[in-house]
Amino acid sequence: MSTANGDAAAESATPLVRVDDVHTYYGKSHILHGVSLTVGRGEVVGLLGRNGVGKSTTLKTIMGLVQPSRGTVAFGGNAITGLPPHKLARMGIGYVPEDRRIFRLLTVMENLRTGLDRAGVGEDKRKALLDKVFAYFPVLAERRSQAGGTLSGGEQQMLAIARAMMLEPRIILLDEPTEGLMPRMVSQIGQIIEALHDEGIAILLVEQNVPLTLQASKRVYIMEKGLVRHHCAASEIDVNDAVIKQYLGV
Amino acid sequence: MGAIVEFLHSIPIDLLIIQTVNGIVTGMILALVASGLTLIFGIMDVVNFAHGELFMLGAYMGVIAFAVTGNFWLALVLAALIIGLFGAALQIVTLRPLIGRDPLNTILATFGVSLVLQNYALWQFGPVARKMSEPIGAEFTLFYLQYPWYRIVIAVLSGAIIGALWLFLKFSKFGVWIRATTQDRVMAQAMGIPVPLVYTGVFALGAAMAAASGVLFAPFGGVDSSMGLQWVLEAFIVVVVGGMGNLAGSIVAAIFISLLEAYAAVWLNPSQAVIVSFVVLILTLLFRPTGLFATPK
Amino acid sequence: MSAAAAIDTGSPADGRGALSSPLLKTELLSVRFGGLAALSEVNFQVARDEVRAVIGPNGAGKSTFFNCLTGVLRPTGGRIMFDGEEITGLRSNLISQKGIARSYQITNILPNASVLENVRIAAQSRRHAWNMFSHHDTFADINEKTEAALQAVGLLGKAHELAANLSHGEQRNLEIGIALATEPKLLCLDEPTAGMSAAETGETKELIRRIAKKLTILIVEHDMEVVMELCHRITVLHYGQILAEGTPQEIQDNPRVQEVYLKT
């Protein structure tokens, strides 16, 4: 399970996120059986696996939405296991959940404000962040006074990502962004991930869409039944490899 | 035909108009109490049985602050602030540890707090009711009555406070936080909103509103340790009829019920007139249990 | 009448059951939620004693399909025939009486009752016990059925344990035992190995292999090992329609199925 040969600097520096032997339960159900992974600064890392293997639970554990019963999570070298989610968001972890979960009764602008209205954001920064996000997603600018619940699925996905960007995160946890989207939106998501990467934001991408993940990520982890089973550089495998078939195909 | 004309002649129009004014005044105070209650329930899912005691303590604080400052309006603001802070402390100590547990626990907790506060007030202030004089003594003539301007002022002020609350919820940063937390507590946290603080803030706000109602009501009927009981009962009825968590609904329901009671008082005596609110409650529960004006969340 | 020990159910690919009339058959089964077609004119058949897996990516319609079969959801179009009888739109309690039993994705046991009691309640449901006065111990046939079901899922030794004290894997197996106690003709298993470790999955796989001897089984699963090793045939759903059907080997060799799963 050696890491990629690519960026030597990323390898030697402390990873931005380190998950170490994490066990998470939902009641009695033992979902994560000792998951370990890392995400380097500014790195795009893919997390692949079938339904029910624990990918979303891994993201939720990092975000503090569920507490692990064993193991640790570190962010920027500091232990964050057990901290409440709102602190982690303030520290720079953005979360885009699987079903988007935008605030349906709030307008697009108010949705963005939930991340924008925080200490340390002056008028100039506010304007800059909003301008940036509206440049990424012009349709959100058009619909800024509309209630979140009236947006289409693709627009809601964009809003969910834009909302996370309001936190000026160092890493965004992206949970199955292409699920339920039309095929032509999938390549759009790919472009968004690339643009975020160009800004230096790290991304932990949970997906079942293999081509997108292999194209967007530097490294990939593959999970099965609550454990990481395979880890390699994205460039080392392609969609026809036996390992992909075994853990993701039929 | 003749009997109908006779009946129509016998309706005391002037008395009805007086009662309409009275009903609206009482309704506005009730709306203020009820909106604090429905806010706390709508956002925190907490049934606050201690709400009447916050009303009562607010009235006492008002009496004390008035004695110290000599200014009614200053006393109003001080009482609201003090009880607001007290409410925050109360929430942190008794309710925050219960977040996520069976709702029955919070009901028992607030009920317990209500008993403690009632008896504290009795012990601290004694059984004799305190009086507070109205800040505006002027009156105007309404038919055959000298009607105090103060009562009109209360209605307007209550309306203003509720209006300010609505504006606050709609436009301010904390308003967005509160609405986001109500819709999706988990995602609100993931956006950096300090949800435990939001809950404490909402409770404090509800407490402050109850306290303000207490002070506004004090010149009406005197201040004693059990004054909260009657108001909280009516407030709960209003919240259920208006739809739990529905601010606009509680206001309309409060005025509606108070008007009905006021009209009933023309023909029945006041203690019987109260039956009206219970009848409305029972009918609402039978036919529209989510509230007459309930909107989906 | 105790359940027999593990007997070879025949290799998965022998196409067993193809000759007898289908136990379950759906014709043009459809479910629409507003503008969304969750199931679209599905023609599905499963033969007696077959073990069939229903698989497919997210949103394919697997849960909707199960919910129709077990009466939890009313189809908006089409028919469901079970053992020669039409059962379309019947309520779930009636469907249970007809012989379709289901285990759930989220464990549905009574935590404060013993393992035995959990199963016995299900066994009792088959007989209309208007006799409210005799002690429940006196119904010998119900007790036999209960023990048989417990034996089949390997929990007879823990019969008097509180269900809440079982491990997760044991609770999931208890769930299957409860379904078995109703002596169904068709057993629908909804993600039976969800949340299990590799070891527990192996045990449950063996359990299903044992009980498959005298039962027709439909399984919704994501664990491909379980599916490939246990099932005679596999149905792949995609966007509410049947994409492919065949033996495990046929499905694995089907490029369209791979595409759909890998999103290529």
C-alpha cells in the first residue's frame, strides 16, 4: 500500500487529514472496522466502494457528525476526534453531503449566508467570496432570491458546493456529487473539482463513478465492508482493472 | 319576525365594541406570551412549562426596576434583559444536558422549574400582590366609559415587539442561523453554526418576551406569584390552536380566542367566559389537530 | 420436525427450478411517484425453490420492488401473481398470510423480549388463536415451529437470551429466523449482510445456503460475493427496469451491466 511517487513534498509533510484505525458504530451495527487514510494539502483523493461499505460514514466521522468508538482523526496535525461539527467547519472542513441537504426554505442567498456570516469576514471579503462563487455558478446568481427547495437537482448540488466554499475551507468532503445527476452534469462536476483543486483546496471525493474519480484524483482508496482494501495512485489503474471489477463491479 | 327584531335590538352594540377593544388588547398580550412559547417549541422542540413563571418573574422585576428607576419604560427594558439572561442560564443548566433525549425529559424538567420558581417567588416576595401604576394615566371616552389610553398602548407595543421579532428572524444573521437550525440541525452545524448557542439564544429570547408581557400586564391586575398560571394555560391553548411553531398562527389564534372570550363575557360572567377557549381547543383538536393555521415546516 | 442439517442446494448455475410454474410473477409492474417512474413495466418471474438476487445501482428500484411484493407500497400499474393467485395491492398483513415473509434492512426485532419469544410471536401469527386463556406453552405445534426456526438460524442455544444482548450479526440472523417462523413460501431478504464484518457475512451466507433447501428466496444485496456464491440467477435493475437477467456467470460477463455499475 505505498503512496504515489508524485509529489515528494506532499509525502513528507504532515497530511492535512489523517484518519487512523477508526471504528464507527450506528447503534450495534459496526460500520467502520478500522479505516485509515490520509489526504495531503491541496490533494484530490478518491474514495471508491459499493453501497453500504462505509464511505459516507467515513466522511461523517471526519466531520464529527458521528463519533468513532476507536481510532483518531487529525486535521493539520491536530487531533480533532470528538470535536463538534460546528468547530470543525470553522476550522476549515467543508462538507457536501450525499443528498445535498440544502436549506429548502431559505433562499439561495440565505443558504450562502449560513457559511458567509461568520467572524473575520469583512465587507470586502464577503463581496470577493460571493463574486467568486457566482462566477463558478452563474445560475446561482440568477436564482439568488429563490427558495432552495425550488432549485433543480443539479442546481442544488451546485448550491451545496458553493455553500461549503463560503467557509473558505482547506478541504471539502464531497459525498457522491454526481448521484442522481444527468450525464452531462457529470463532466461539469469534474470541472468544478479541478477548479477547486487549482485554488489549493484539498478534496476527499466519495464516488461510485469510477472514470470521473480516476480522472479527478491523485490517489484512490477502495473500501469494502468497512475497511480500506486497496490504495494506489489513480494513474496506476484504469476502469478495466481486475481490482476495480472486484470491488466495484459485478 | 318580531322576535328577531327584538333580539337584534337587544344586542348591546356599544358593549360589543368595548369588548372588541378589550379582546384585542388582551389578545395582543396573549400573543406576545404565546409567540415566545411557540418560538421555543418550533425551534428547540421544547415544551416550556416554566413560561408562565418567566412572565411572572418579569412582572416582579418590572416592579422592582420601576421602584428603583421611577421610569416604567426603562423598567420594561431592564426586566426583559434580566429575565432574558436568566432564561439563558436556565437553559444551559437544565435543558442543554437533555438535548437529544426523550422529549418527556424536557417536559418534566420545565415543569419542575416552574414549581421551583413559583415557590421561590412566594418566598421572596410574599403572598401580597404588588401593584404597579400605569405609565400613562390619560383616558378617552368610549361610549359611556372612560377608557385608559394605556391599554391601547399595550396592544400597539405588543404588536411592535412581535413585528420586531419577525423582522429579526427574517433579515438578521441570527435569524438566518435560527431558521437554518430549525430546518436541519445537523447541516447547520456542518456550516459552522453553533447550534447549542442558538438554542440558548432562542430560549433567552422567549423568556425576554414573556417577561415583557408580564411587565406590560402588571398595571392591569397586580403582580403575585401565581399570575403565570392562568396566562400559560391560555398561551398553550393559543399555541395548539395556532399551530405549534407557527408564529403568525399564534398571533391570529390569540386575538381570535380573546375576542370570543370578550364577547362571551357580555352574556356570561367572566369565569364562565373562559370556557370559550377550551371549546375552541377541543374543536381544533377534533377537526384540525395540527392547528387552524398550520403550515408545513 | 427439526430442520435438516446443511444439504447441498445444488450448484448455483444449474438453472434449477426452470421447469415448474413460477411461484411469483409480475406483469407490467409499475410504480410512479408523481413524474418519476420508480418501476417501469417490470415483467419478473421467479421459480419455486430458486434463489434469486435483485441487484442494481442506487435508485434502480430494488426497495420499491420489494415494497410492492410485500404490500407496503401499492403499485400504480400492472399485476403481481403469487402461487397462482393475484395479490396486487393487498395489504401487507394479508400478503404475509399468503406466504411471503420479509426481513428488513434495519433490524426490526423486539429488543426487550427473549430470542425465543421474538420468534414465537411470528410463529403464532399463522394460527388464529382465539383461545386466550391457555398458557402459550401449551400450543405444541407453535413451539415446534419456533424451535425449528431457531435451529435453522443457529440461535437455538441462545433461545432465552434477551434479543438486545445479541451481537449485530446474531440480531440480523434472528430477523431471518422471525421470517422463517411464519413458514413462508417466499422469503424476501433485504440486505441481510448490511453492516456485517467479513466473518459475520460468511456465517450468514452459510445460513442462507442451509435454509435455501426448501424455500424460494429473493435477496437484495450489495455484497457481490454473497450474490455470486448463493444465487441461481440474478436480476439486474436499472432506472426501474430490468437491464439483464441470467446466471451469475452470465451477469459477470455482461459488459452493459459492468458499464452501469462503474458509470463508464
